[in-house]
Amino acid sequence: QVQLVESGGGLVQAGGSLRLSCAASGRTFSNYVMGWFRQAPGKEREFVAAINRTGGRTYYADSVKGRFTISRDNAKNAVYLQMNSLKPEDTDVYYCAATASSSYFYARADKYDYWGQGTQVTVSS
């Protein structure tokens, strides 16, 4: 089992920044590809960003490329999402997730084994 706890969400004006953190506990953190997803009420969970086990490769949705940066610290069992130039359409609940599957499946929510409880991000116009 892996337990994931997100933090860092909040209310920010358009153009502002937030940094989300996800603390992991349980099994060896470096064994997992980590991802961030987001979801609005009544909508499917949407891929945002992912990072491979070593942190050497990152993946982004087109909608956030150039604005968001995912990183991880395996010594601290943590993954981060730095969000800059935020837009109102970035408003969602953001979830941290872990998968033991290949990083080939980084964008597929159904391939992730563990999920955090989510943190709300609200961007005002």
C-alpha cells in the first residue's frame, strides 16, 4: 500500500502561481511513476503531468505545457506540481497518483494504483 496526501491548493488570481505537494508513505516511493490529474464535478479525471521513477523524464498535457512543472524528490518521498500563469480553466480538484506500471501508460488514470484525497485549486478571473 502507498498512502498519498496532497497539499498546497487554494484560491489564486489568474496569472498567479501555486505549488502542490504530495507526500507518500508506505512502499518504496522510487518504485512508482507519479502523476497529477484533475477533475471537475461531473467530468472525467484528466491527466495533467507525470514523472518517471528517477525523475529524469516528465510528461505534460498540452493544456499545461510550458506553465506547469512536475518534479520529485525520492529522498523525501514527495512529488510536486509547480503551476504558473494559472487560468480560470485550471480550476479543479487536483489528485496525486502512483502507478507501478510502465511509464508508457502515464496518461491513463485506470493504470494508477493509488490516489490521494485531492486538493482544490480555484483560479479567479
